[in-house]
Amino acid sequence: IETLRYASLLHDTGKVDIPSEILTKTAKLTPEEYDIIKKHPVKGAEILRPLQILRPAIPIILHHHDKYDGSGYYKAASNDIPLGARIIAVADVYDALTTDRPYRKAFSTMKARQEIIDNSGSHFDPKIVTAFCDIFPYLETENQFASSKLLELNH
């Protein structure tokens, strides 16, 4: 659990080496720009590898953009992708979809959930998607609680 926690917090560390004009670009990335983005898991692993305590998290960080069907960044598939990376893949996409981006507005939580379900078995491990759907009501409750607390703070 601790390794998964470290990996989840640090999985995008390699983005510190990506030019900000690529990270904040509102238009579609060129193939060259996308190739640069795809290097962030390796760069993150290189940055974190000297820290002994983080070494078990390196495989998770390296594979968090691999897809269950083998079509991801580094072509690992199914159970060849570390379990932690398969978990982070779902959490990371949910977070990305429900957050405003320079190139699009955030999806509703229900639309993001459906997008993850629609990609079960291709992008995502079906067992992880099932677990995600099982906890989704708790995420919704937590989001509503957080939103109400923010509203209270703003008034």
C-alpha cells in the first residue's frame, strides 16, 4: 500500500522535464510533442531511482500509461503491467477527466465513470474497473462533501 501511495503521488514526476508550452498547449499535440510527453514515465523513473525508498514504486511509475490491451506507451499488456500501475491508470484517467484542462472542460463524474467503463478490457484491467465502480458511490459522497465544504468557506 505504501509503495502504491508513493507511486500515485509521484507517477508524473517526469513531467518536470517537459516544456511547459507542451504541457499547457490548448491545441492538439503534434506527433513530435506527443513523443516528448510519452517519455515522462522513464524520466520520472530516472529522477526517482536514486532514492532507495522509492525503488519498489519505479515499475508502477514506468507502466502507468500502459494499456490492458498492449496499446499503451511501452506495450506491456494485461498482467505484465504491475498491479499498482493498473490501479493508477484508472485513478489517473478519472482525475484527468474530472479536471479542467487547457484543451477542454472537465467531464461530470458520471461521464468520466462511463468513459472508464467503456474502456474496460482495452485501456483498463476489467477487475480494476469493477473495483472502481464498487467504490464510486463513496467517491461521489466525498466529492459532494468537499464541494459543500468549499461553498461554506466561500460564504
